[in-house]
Amino acid sequence: MSTTLRTVEKVLSGEVQYLARSLLNIQPGDVVYLSASSTVYGRFTVGVVFITPRKHLNELLDKLNLPKVRVRGSYVTLIEVKNPTPCRAELTDLGLRPAPLRRLNSGEERMLNSLCQQLS
């Protein structure tokens, strides 16, 4: 998942416990690697996933006692961040390109997982 370095830092520090994005195909238990530009800085496991029409997002955030956010799209995916772990990898060194969110094939996932294990 490509995002800003500031967001990456907040996720890894535990300051951010949920991320809101336009509608995504993501499930509890998925591992999300966080990148800013072409560098992966960490990963987390997806906890609870909420999908809601954007017009109801603020109501959901209020119920969860979370701050308001702005997200584009008709529907919003609210993703719980579990077990944030720092790691570092240059996507271009691995032959990958930055992307807002995409599924990794098993080889790509093994490479990134290995790098994260080395730094944990």
C-alpha cells in the first residue's frame, strides 16, 4: 500500500490504528506492506475491515471514537492495523513498482517477508 511517509511513521508507532481507503478488496489476516515512494518501511496484519458508503463514514468513525478523515470514492474501506512491524526494502531492487494496493505473488511476498523478518 503506497502512502505518505508521515502515515507510515504513524502506523508503525501505533498512533494510527485504522486506515481509511477507497473501496479495496482486503480481508482480515492479509499482510499489508507500507511504502512511501519506492521504499517499503513496514508491514501490518489486517484486523477488522469495515466497508461503508462514504456518506456514513463519519458516523462509523464516531462510533469507533476515531478522528474524521477525507476519502474519495463512493464506498470506503476502514482497515484495522494489527501488529505493525518496521522493515525496509527498495521496491525497485526487488523488481517491483509502487502501487496504491495490489496483491503480491508468492515469490514477491516471500522476498518482502524475509526482509521484514531480518529487521524485526
